[in-house]
Amino acid sequence: MGALEPELAHRLAVARLWAVSRHPYLASALFASPVVAVSGLGQVSVDEAWRLYVDPEVVRAWSVEVLGSALVHHAGHLLRDHAERAAEAGVAGHNARDWKLAADAEINDDLVGAGLRLPGESVLPQALGWAPGRLAEEYFHAGRRHDPLYEPDCGSGADAQPRAWELLAAGESGGLPKGQRHMIRCQVASHVLSYTREGMGRLPASWRRWAEELLDPTVDWRRALAGELRKGIAARAGMVDYSYRRPSRRAAAVTDVVLPALEQPTPEIAVVCDTSGSMSNEQLARALVEIDGLLRGIGLGRVQVRVLAVDAAVHTARRVSAARQVELVGGGGTDMAEGLTAAARLRPRPSVVVVLTDGMTPWPTAAPKGFGVVVVLLDPPAPAGGPAGRAWEPPSWARVVRVGDGPGRGRPAA
């Protein structure tokens, strides 16, 4: 093991430049890996620490196009973190080959279509009896109908199984620290999305999907909503005020003055339901059940929840003890500002108001006084600029939780 000869190092650098010229968004990853020469390896591979192992004879024999294509392929393994994903999938010695083929199929599905020339026969999902456009985990559990004629060994960077030629197997440190690897992934993901937005060229769909998931990961919307409710309730429940409704414990020490006592208000919760024509009763009912459970989970009784059904006007406002008691009356236009105004008139005034809506509504320009607002977007919001020039984005003064399409999946707003 060691460094490449200057002539071969120059040839490898040319291959990297060739790869960058065709995939500029991968530049940070393509130039990040330290190079280790391994005579007799017969291939190019990567380890979990992002080291690039190359056989000097391979660098000399392969064309610049083939060598550059192999570098792009291995960058795909490293950026998509196939090693860590393999560990999470329970990959070990007995099934490492299955995972390696699945990981190769995930990458090559798009790269070969983009004109790359990989050495030997490319591992493609169609050739193994799989549907294109899936993730390695799906291929790994699907079971293949065919065996490939050519199986490149991409190294532990693809399946987390150390190879004999890798420095990791010898217990040597080095390579790229984990934090730096994550930074490069984020940098590449940012370049991928910029490349897409600016229309600089054709980009494989899997790279866009990977970048969006890395920079804007999905989270459990129930957890996000519970966190926002706790924030709002804690901010109100922790407040104290003076009251003359009961005597102070210090009144005996001062006979000429009536002293007030300190009290801690019990949080009141109001839920404003958007019942306009664009809303689904099934969605609202499901969300109400979730909020009902969340409030009980954080120690608030059901009798403390008041629900208002609102479209362009307030139709009902009642205290309920269960989500099934809610009357979702409406079906007209939408104006959640009316619901917030009605919530402000409730007595006692709520500590937190939760608004369930699809986001297609005008909002007050200023935050309501006296209570916090949590907006739960049950569907992705409509594009900015609706009818009559109105914008549908939720207000900046509200806490926002977006509910995704999948069961229990969504993301908090930025």
C-alpha cells in the first residue's frame, strides 16, 4: 500500500475532472477521498472512512471514461451512506452479497442511464428481476431471480464489511472523520438542489430524492405537534398572577392591608377546525383524535378542550370531552382569522389555540394577544398567491406543524 506514481496520480486526477464535468454537483465528494494504492487489487473500491483504494494497473489500463464512471459509482455508495444503512438492515457475512448487489442496483439504475461506462457488466435492477427506481433496502428483501455475470467488489463503503486490503481491517485510523463526511453529504445535497432549481441539466431522480430527504428530513408529525403543544402550555402554565379570591398566607402578619394570593392558571386549550369545502371530515376527525390523546398525555383533562367549527364564519363553539362529540359544521369559504377572533372572546381565554386547516385561508397580520397559536396543516399548503392575490403561507408568528401524506409522517415547518 502507498501512493500512486506521479503519472498515475495525474491520470486519476483527469478521471476525477471527467466525472465532475458530467456530474458537477458531486465535485465535493469526488475530490474528498484520500487515495491508497494497492497492487494486485484488480479494481477500485472504497471503505467506510471514505478512503479510495485503487490498483495502479487498473488506473493504467482503464480509460478515463471508465475510471471516472467508477469514481462516480463509489461516490454514490459514500454519499448515500450504504455502509451505515447496511448495518441498520442487519447485513452480515452471510447476506453481504445480497446487500452489495442491492446497493449497486440502487445507484446504477440512474447512472447508467446518464451515460456512464462502468467496468464489466453493470448491475442493474431489471437484470436481477427487480423494478427500477427503488431503494437498496427494498431490493435487499425482494429476492432476485437472476445472478449477475459480473460482481464488482466496492469495499466496506458499500456494505460495512471490512476487506483484507483495507486499512480499517488493520485497525489503522485515518480517512475522513464522521463529521466531515456528513458535512460533505450536506454540501453535495445543496448543490444537487441548486442544480435542479437552476435547470443546469438533466439530473437523475434518485439524486434529487436523496438530497431532499437529507436536507429536509421527514419526522413524526405527532411528535412535532406534541412538542409544540408542550411549549405553548408550559409558557402559559408557568405564569403566576395575584388574586383576591382567596386570602394570602401572609395576611396574618399585616392586619391593615388585604394581601392577594399567588395563583397558577390552569391552561385552557381551544381547537379551531377549518370546516370549509376543501377540508375532509375524515382528516379533521383523525387530527382531533390525535390532539385529544396528546393533551391527555401531557396531563390536561378532556374537559379543558373547546372546539370551534369555522369556515368563513364560526358555526359552533363548544366544550367537548371526546373527539366524537365534535360537530364539523360548515362547507363554505375559509377565513381562520374569524376563528382566532372568536377564540379570543372565549372566557376563560385559552392559553393555546390549535388551528386545523389545509392552509388555504387568510390570516391576521398580527399575532393574537393573550394566547399562543399552533397551526396544523393537514395537507401540504397551496402555492403562494391564491385567488384575489391572497397568500396561503401560514403566519410567521404561529408555530406550524405540517402533516404529511403517509400515516403519521410529516415535518415541522422551517
